[in-house]
Amino acid sequence: MQRLCVTDMHTAGEPVRIVTDGYPDLPGATILEKRREAMHRHDALRRMLVLEPRGHAGMYGVIPVAPTDPRAAFAALFIHGEGYSTMCGHATIALGRWLVESGRVPVAEPETRFCIELPCGLVEIRCAVENGIVHRTAFISVPAFLSRRDVAIAVPGLGPVRFDLAYGGAFYAVLPASRLGLSFCDAPFERLVSAATALTDAARSALDIVHPDAEDLGFLYGTILTDDAAPPAPTYNLCVFADGQIDRSPTGSGVTARMARDHALGLIRPGQERLFFGPTGIGFSGCVTRADEPIDGTVRVLVSGRSHHSGTAVFDIEPDDQLGGGFTLPKTFRDVAGRDGCA
């Protein structure tokens, strides 16, 4: 019988399921090699962790792995219902708290600093600690940048759409919902998600996305729809990733991408803080800390937020459980029964 132990947390409402025992060691000289090993040889464990009956359509998870960068105190992979992320800010914020409070990194008060290795690169963590409890976590991003400005593609059902392509550890299409003829504040989530998913699908087909450091990083992770608030005013966004999955948080890598975009467009200065809110109304703060370093046109972004504990669990898979490996609900009963099995 397969058994996995987890600690569950959330950051601004977005779940973080951290595997604490039972996942096999992953070979690989780099973290991207470990990520490929997880994808190709252990994807059944991802499904078990994040899909029903143990998870749900919005579940998100973390697989701790041995770091390959000597500067890192810890390393991790990120998983969701469709696959594997290269960066996840909300999970990074939760990881910071978990690592400090579980004693996995040396603790200093009032601030504990250390680095963790993620598929997108090395990220510095800063935890505000009082009496052993982390009250806020921040991270300094990998180099972020505006990849393409004012990209125009045809989107089925929406017509021609223009957006910016920005990288904050993952690539996002970024645009205000108003550009799609939708009121960000008043349109039902269902319409916003449908439009964002259609744009993501069309952009993945139309664009050849390349990251300068690694081929594994060169893909469109999702679409971020925004309100029309001008920087540096507080702003809301909706990040839709994977197969229509909604980030409940403001999206840490999305905040990074938006700050990099706004800096490149001259809309925000280094050191100027901006607040970002997601569907739960719980905010992250972001500010550009360093510009044009180490690559021209890139910035480092400091993103800060709070995480909370939800619980712990031990998950089992019985060998004869046909659904124990994880499942998603079908779209129709025909998908369950097959061509001849549903009258």
C-alpha cells in the first residue's frame, strides 16, 4: 500500500500541500532534471496528491527535493492538477514559514534569511519571526522581465486580442479584462475564466516562447486578467493557469511578472511598493528591488505575504481502489460509460 504524509497550508486562500514523507528520492544533477524525473516516472503520485478524492480542482502541492545548488538550504518542485510549475510565489511564501517553524533551517529573530532552489532558479527567502512564529514571508524573485509588448493574436470567440507577455519565474499573458469587453469587477468569474483560458490556449498555439536560460522554462503558464488601476495604486488580478485553474491568491510569480512589466513600461520605479489582491481579497505586496541585473532588461522583485496552517494528513492508496490514484470529474456521462455504455 502506498502512503504519503503531508502538511497542508494556505496563502491568501490558495492551498499548499507539502509532502513530508513517502515521496521517492529524485536523481538528477540539476533541479530541472529532477523535475523531468518526477514528470516521467512519478506522475501517479502527483495525481494522488492533488486530484480527488484527496484533493480538488484547485489543489496545489510541493515536493521537497535535495538541492543541487550549494547556496540553497532547501529545494522544491511544484505540482497542480494539470502538471508541474516552474515557480509558485504563494507556495514559496508558505514554504518559508514551514521551513522556519519546523526547524529545517537555522532560525534568527527578528528575521531569518536563506535561499531555496526552485525550477526557475535560486530564490532568497526573508521570514519575519517572533517567538519562533513566522508572521510574514517575503522572497526575492529570479530575474524577471517583459518578454514581448503588445502581442496581437486571434482568439476563437474573442477575436483579435492584444496583451503583454511577462516572465516572473513563469510566463504569463497579462492584460486588463476591459480589453476583452469584460468588466473586471462585475463580470462573473465564469466569464473571466473562460476568456482567460481561451487566450491561454490560443497563445500557446501561436507563440514560440523561449527563456534565455533553459528550454524547460519556455512555455506559457497562464493568463492574468487585471483591473484598470494605474500603478502604483492597489490593484486586483485573476490568474488562470493549468486547465482553467484559478489562483485564489494574488499569484506571487504573477505579481513578479506584473512588476517587471510595469517597470519596463516606465510605470513604476524601483523601491515603489504596490499592493495586489486576488479573489479572496487578501493581498501581497511587490516592489522592484534591483533593475538590469544580471541581464539587461531584467529586474528582481520582492514579494511579501502571509501563510497559515490548515492541518496534516496521512494518505493511503489501497491496491484494489480503482479511484485511489486520483480522478477528475468527467464532462459528460458519455465520457464515463463510453460510446455504447450510456443509453
